[in-house]
Amino acid sequence: MSITSSHAAPLRQWADLPGPKAWPIVGNALQIQLNQIHIDLEDWAKAYGPIFKARLGPAKVLVLRDHDLINTVMRDRPEGFRRPAKLDQLVREMGLHPGVFNAEGAVWYAQRRMVMSAFSPSHVRAYFPLLLSVSRRLQARWIKAATAQQPIDLQADLMRFTVDAIAGLAFGAETNTLESDEDIIQHHLDKIFPALFSRVNALVPYWRWFKRAKDRELAHSLTIVSKAIADFIAQARQRMRDDPARVAQPTNLLEAMIAAADQPDSGVTDDDVAGNVMTMLLAGEDTTANTLAWAIYLLHRNPEVFQKAQQEARDVVGVDLSMLTMDHMAQLPYLEAVCHETMRLKPVAPFRVVQALRDTVVADVAVPKDTMIWCVSRHDAMDATYFPDPERFVPERWLDADAAQASSAKRVSTPFGAGPRVCPGRYLALVEMKLALATLLSQFRIDAVDTPDGSEAAEVMSFTMTPVGLTLKLSPISP
């Protein structure tokens, strides 16, 4: 079967493709830096063209950079391609359960509709007062730091914001990490994605034979997070026993999953519920917080853009954050454009990897079952063919004034993925980002956004692509 147009010419094989010269046994694995792997693959994509080969240990990898071809592959999921089986194996090995992120086949279908419904615009609107209360806690935390003239650990505070938002929205749980400096759940969540990224790319699974200090720390964090998830589920079940109406009309994602799991032949198990709680905590924290960190960094480095964004925020929000409503979110088109432009330049997922479920054809290349397809998603988003002056931070690209360009841009820059498995939380993520940016820009002056050594913020890959060590210095705006 082909996922592209048919070709009269003979198909190329993996061995026929260009690519970096592989070493014996390890292939190209030692020619890349794990924390810079996205940049290394992008450099290879420039050198070897739209379709090339690489080998990571014993695994043969087909690498794509063309957005149309990547989107075609993404649309052929879950029937034609899946996330790498190794990822699912490691998730289970760590004692976790599959959520909608890494579920496959019938399990994914059973969960997808439920999760999409929970993150629908109508549900997000209903939960907006909770999101606003979390933003006001972020405001209070930053006022305290600004008054004391203390630098803010930008990513840590943004992750507190996103953990509090997702825990309340999806689970009906009050974590309130923004008002705590104790050993909170966020500290433990932060260890899981980096460990999973390291293990999925490891040539040798050493942790199966001996544990290093970081492996013992991971085990401890997994225990803490698993207990927190069990508590979320127990609290939700108790609420549903106390108020049986919640069974028919769940008030959050967790209650909806429990209600679905309790139906005969639902296809949703208690393990699926636990897996989706973990997925929402991890994905809801990391991706949104990192995008916000990049957005604030880029705004500070582009004064003209910053001035436009701040003016919009002040015009819409005013001096009193408590009066903000969900309707105001639709009045922030420039802030939304800032988010899209940030995700084009600094996508937290600059590549995607899938595995062929059957023999197939990609473009004119024969792809045997189980071949890994590495999609270099950012390449075309940084190509002048699609985005003039692509290195510049230009939110105007995404505004309705140039609707045709904005529509085309969304086909090229796909930070939330493409096809049936597009991120179910994308609407919530945009609301969270606009709300956090509106809080910052309407209530504060940004005095500095610094890196540890004063240089450009480095892109570091650790399951998601993040700037490390950014500090924020603020001054409150007087009413």
C-alpha cells in the first residue's frame, strides 16, 4: 500500500538513499548529541535533502523534512503508523499505563472521543473561572518577587501555573503549587519526561541490570506521582458517590473517564484512567510551560512586537485581572499570533517519530513494516519558501489581515501535530498561553529575561525542546 501517489519508476529502497555515513554497530548514534538531536537532524536534512536515511544502533530510520509528506504520514495513523513500540514498552516498564498519548489501535479509539469532548471549547469555557483563579495566583507570586526585586525562575513558575491549571480543569483537584515552595508534585513530574527521552534513545538498557542515582530518584518520583494520581482518582470517585448526578454529567475529564470506565464493555479500564491522568499532567505541564517561556523570551528580544502585545493586553484586560472573562480571550488576536509564531520558531516538538505498522510506500521509497520514520517537522517552518525572512519573530504572519497566508502557514507549521492524532488539548493550551501572557503584559513591566551566561537561550532537547535557566525580572505596573 502507498500513502502517496503511485510511481511508474521502480521504488527506491532504504539502502539507495543518501545520508550520513554510518559507523559499525552504532550506526549514526554517536554522531549526534542527545540534547541537541533535533538540531543535528535538521542539519542533516539540509545536507541530504527531503528524504534520507540514518541508522541509530540497529534501527534503520527513514527521515522526512517535507511538510506535505509528513502530514500525509501523520494522517495515516493509527492504522498505518504508530508511535514507536519501544516508547510504549518503556512507559510500561516504568510502571506507567498508556494514556491517549501513547495508546494505539482499539484502545486509542476508545479513549480519543472521551478526551476530545473533555477539552472541547464549551468545557474550557465552563472552567474559565478556575483558570482565572490560577492566573491570579501567578500574578500574586510575581508581585511578591517583583516587590522584593528577586529574579524569577521562569520555567519553574510557568510549570507551576500549568500544573495547577490542568489539575483543576481535568481532575477537579486543587494542587496550588503556585503558593507553595515545598516538595510539590511538579518536582517529581519534571524527572519523568527527561528519563523517558534518555531511555528511548539509549543504545543499551543499562537500568535493567543496575540502577544509578538518577534511576533511584526516578523510581522515587514515579512512586510519588502514582500516589498523587491514585488520590485524584479516589477523590473523584468519592465526589461521584456523594453526587450521583456527576455520573451522567461529569464536571471534569477524570469524572468522565471514570464514568466511561464503569460502563459495561466501555473499552476503558482503570489503568486507562490512570494513564490519561499521567498524560494530562505531563503533557499539560511541559509543553505549554515551555512554549510560554519561549514566548516571553522572544517578546523581550523584539521590543516592537512586545509593545504591540502589551498594548493589546492592557486594552483588553485593564488594571483589574479579576474582571477578565472567557469572552476577553477572543479579543486577544495579537497574543494568539504571538503564540503561533513562537511555536513556529521554537516548537516544543520539533520532530516526530513513528513506526510503520505494515509494508508501505512513502513517496517513492519502499518502507518495510516496523521501519522508523523520523519527521523533521520544523524544517519547512524555517524555509523562506513558506515564511519570508523566516528567522524573524513576526506574529503578523498569523493575523486575519492575511488570511490566505495564515491558512497556508498552519499547514506548514504544525506544533500540535496533524491528522487524527492531533493534540486534543490544543484549544486549552492556547487559552492558557493567552491568559498567562495577558496576566504578565497587563500587570508588569519586564525588566530582563536572562540566560545563565547572558548568551542566546540554547535549545535543549529533553523529550520536549526547552530553554534552560531563563530568569525573569519584573516591576509591577501601578493602577
